Amino acid sequence: MQAAAYIFIQRKWKDDKSHFEDMIDYFCNIHEPLQLLIFPEGTDLTENSTARSNEFAEKNGLQKYEYVLHPRTTGFTFVVDRLREGKNLDAVHDITVAYPHNIPQTERHLLLGDFPKEIHFHVHRYPVASLPASKEDLQLWCHKRWEEKEARLRSFYQGEKNFAFTGQTVIPPCKSELRVLVVKWLSILYWTLFSPAMCLLIYFCSLARWYFIIIIVILVLQERLFGGLELIELACYRFLHKQPHLNAKKNE
């Protein structure tokens, strides 16, 4: 994740803002096509998180939700504005996810083999030109999308457990069911063989053992000394392009 320049945050805006600025400006400066996945609600849907969301709704005069949590719009609006200023924003994709059968909540469910039988996605693309210009209007726009999500999910779970769709469904050739099935089984076979093969290699080959030890030491040290590979990458870019240094901080 560090090598892919993920944006690590502390979930405290006063601590995260400068790091967001640094990383987003870096992506804009290098003109790197960016896919940034954000969960404005900040956590998963549980009884505790729903109670906190309802408290937030009461304090701010908002309706209470059953199927979603109220979004915290500060980070969302900042990211959209920053990417828009850097001319590195093409569109915002609003994605709603639903599980018609079972909803695994913890790692325990996965260990017990309780995987989702189906996952349904509703995707709506909003081109950048359709987004509000001001921060306040963008916050209202985000809250409006969550109102729609609540209604969409209520209709999903209380109805036929399917998202309403008008139009023609087109499956790209690269996503044919046969190809997906082949890739799935090849992936299972690969990772089933890869993990024990690496363990055997480390056990029988001293060169492989030293290689893994050295790599682990390097990764741990750079994390402790510099904060992560993505910050090293950012510092190198600033040095080579004479960019001013900002106090970017990252915390896992």
C-alpha cells in the first residue's frame, strides 16, 4: 500500500489535512490518473455506529437513517476541491453496495467460511461539470446522495433485493462469465501453491532466507525513520523538482 502511494490517515482532520494536501498535489503535479476511494461515513454499519449517526443527526437537524450512516463531508469536499483545482478530477462515482443474503462483519465470519453469497452494486457517475462549485453546496450535494442511498437500500431490502435498473445491461467481453470463472480458478490455484512454495523456499534456501530478512529490515527501518515509502517518494519528487517542503505526516 505504501508502494502504491495510498494516503494513510489518522482520522483526525487537523492532523490529516496537510498530508492530504501534499499527496493530492503530488498526484496533480505528476498528472497521474488517480482513483481515490473514499468512505465518507468513516466506518461500517453496526448498532454502535448507527447510534452515533443518529446522535449526529439530532444535533444537526437531519433525518435518522436505518441502512446507512450520515457522511462526514469535510474530507470529501476538500478532496474534490483540491483535485478539481489541480485539473485531475474527471468524475465522482457514487457507489451503493448491498448484500441480499448474509453480511459478514468480522474476520471471524471469514474464518468460518461465511462469505457473501451475492454482492450488488449500484453505480452512478457524476461528471465534474455537474458538481456544485461552492464547498457548502458540495456538502449538501453529498448529503443528498446519502438520502438517495437510504431510500435505495430500503427499497432493495424490503423489496425483491435487487436494484431497480432501466436500460440495457451490457457485459464487456473482458468480463464474460467464462473468463471470470477461469481467472477465479487460476487465482485460487496460484495462491494455493505460491504460499507453501515460498515457505519451502525460505526453509531450504539460505539465499532466500537472507533476501527476505534484508527486505523486512529495510521496510521496517524506512517506516520507522521516514514514515513510509510514499513519503520517501514525495520527498524525492520535491528534491528533484525543487518543490517546497510541507510538513506531511502519515500515521497508519
